[in-house]
Amino acid sequence: MKKVVKFGGSSLASASQIRKAADIVRADESRLYVVPSAPGKRTASDEKVTDMLYQCYEAASSGKEYQKILERIRARYNGIITELGLDLSLEEEFKALEENFTGKKGRDYAASRGEYLNGIIIAKYLGFTFLDAAEVIFFDEDGKFLSEKTNDVLSARLEKMERVVIPGFYGSNPDGSIRTFSRGGSDITGSIVARAVHADLYENWTDVSGFLVTDPRIVKNPEPIETITYRELRELSYMGASVLHEDAIFPVRKEGIPINIRNTNRPEDPGTMIVESTCRKPRYTITGIAGKKGFCAITIEKAMMNAEVGFGRKVLDVFERYGISFEHIPSGIDTMTIFVHQSEFVDYEQSVIAGIHRAVQPDTVLLESDLALIAVVGRGMKATRGTAGRIFSALAHARVNVRMIDQGSSELNIIIGVDNVDFEKAIQAIYDIFITAEEK
């Protein structure tokens, strides 16, 4: 049994949190590979180390005073080392860091040092081997991640090593300079390592006990999700649900490796298992509810539009011309509606309308603004009759006007459009009809 364990910034924010993480690793002999983030916030008013590194680099690279920020970063790490009782000095690393900051090595280099320094500390505390991610994770000249080269090199290196700490978030360019993933990229590193070692499980430890059915800021104490498929997760994360970095799914999905989202502060909680597929019946008809506000809908009406070859392509070409991506396109025989982000559309609205008129000569073009989209996702919906009817009934009872409904061909999700002002009310109503009611 081989497990890769990744710890987020909140799980490693202080010496006491690092002790918890180390206890988790030591509690299971199969936890052989550890991927740490940089120290996160210890309190709500605290600063993340990565943010401090960015500030320090901006000051140092532009010739401004940076020593005070650098001292705060040094004190943060030295405090952790002292509290953990380690015989370890990072003075050489900080000397190199200062030289590279004043030498303008780049923002990616600056950002990566949080994980790099934390990785050295955690490897020492665990008695594991430290492996610099820059030696085994690669990008091309354009910043594109080289997945196959990385997998080959990383597999070969780790085949000869056991019990290794590999810092998350970064790798190297062809010239050896540092390149980072987007924020939250330590999740991706963990997934890359899991694929390289053919792990049986990728454990992602954070400050929540897995995924919840919906946003706890909207629904009080929502139920946890025990098991979710990659496809369900993709649908929910696309609509705003976020615990795991979206790109972290793909490397493990290629290998069929499950991901377990766990809580460092509540290690006894089973968390959420993310799997390719499962024959386990879901606890509820739906798996999760997620959504976003801030959309507008452009409805094009034209008699016999369904008989015009290329009608949809011509319309979408107008949006492409102005760099506007669409979210959903529900359509009828003589109508076509395009949902787009209002913030992307508002500056070009008149140009887009004129472009649509020139492209397809519609009878009318109607605009509706301040809309929200809600995704109801669940593998259990396919085998359950009347799911859409229950949604309509719940929303009608809550006096929410449905502006759009669109069901995917896979029957895995239903997208509902409502007014922004009804967003929270709609999510609560859907939760109540599928979760609260099914619990009784």
C-alpha cells in the first residue's frame, strides 16, 4: 500500500499544526510521500507566508526597503524550528533567497520559497528525505506543464527513494529557473506524485472534513458528501464549489487513483472519497448543489432558425470576436439563449447585439441581467424519477421564479437559472427537498 499525503497551508501554519500533520503521517506506515504547502494563516488577521514573500520580492527587486518583511518571514520559520525542537538552520537558504530577490529572479521564484523552506523543515522533523520539486517537475518555455517528462523523471527518482518530502506548487523551466502552478498548485503536485509512484490513494489534508452538499454560508450545517465521482466533482467545481484545485484531478484520474479529502484537525473524520466510478448507492438522490451569481442571458428569436444551417456557429462567432465565453445555451425551435458572465459582456453589449443582427438577421434580441445559475448534480438522479419535478415544486413553494432549466444528456446534472436575489433561497429550497426531506 502506497499513499501520497498533501497538507495545505492551514494544516502547516504553525509548529502545533505541523505536529498534527506529522502524527497523521506516522500513524500509517503506507504514508510514504509528503507534499507540503507554505505556512498559511494562523489566525484570521494573520498573513500567509506566500503573500509576505511576494511583498518582500516586490520591494527588493525594485530597490525599496525589504529587510523588515524579510525578517518577519525569517522569524516565522525560525519560530517553527524552535518550537519543534529541531537542530536546523535555514541561514544559507535565506542568504540565497535575499541574493535572488535583489537579483530579480522572478515572482515565481519568490512564491515557491514558502513551500521549499517548509519542505526542508518537515523533512527534518519526520526524518524523511527532502527532494526539491525543481529537479523533477518540468515546464516548457511557454509555461506549459510537461506531464509525461515529469512522470518519467519523477518515477525514476522515487523508485530509488522511500519516505520523501516534495514541496508543492512549483517546478522548473528548461533554463532551470523556477515556475509555479496557479494558486492552490500544491494540490496538483500531490496528484503528480501520486501518479508517478502508482499510489493506491492520494490523501489531501486540509481544514475541512471533505466536501459538503452545498455552501455552509447559505445552508446551515449541510451534510458531508461521503463519495463523489470525478465527473460529479467537475460539475460542482465548475459552478463554484472549491476544496480541491481543479487541475489536481487530471493526473490521478489518468491512473484511476482515488483522492481522499481529510481534515488535519479532525483526523478521525472519514472525509470525502473522490473516485472514477462506484457501485455504491449515494445516500441521497443528489450529490451536491453549487452555483454562481452574475450572469446575463441574450435570447435570439427568429422564425425557422432551426432550418438555417450554421445559425448557432454564426451567433457564437460574434461572442468569440469580443473574447466572451458562454456558460449555457438552452434553445427551442425558434429561440436560442446564450448565458454569459455579465462582467465580461457589459462593455460589449451593444457591439454584440449589432453583430448578431448582421450575422443572422434575428426577429428580436432580448437581454436579461442579474441572473444566477445553480447546478444540481448527482449520479443518483439518473435512476430516480421526477427529479426535475421535485426541483420545480420546491422552487415554486419558495416563490422562486425559474428563468431557465437545462439537463445534460448524461442526466448527471440539472442547471437552473434564477434571479440573483433568489439565489440563496433557491439553494436552500433544493437542499430541503432532497436532503432534509430524505433524512426524515
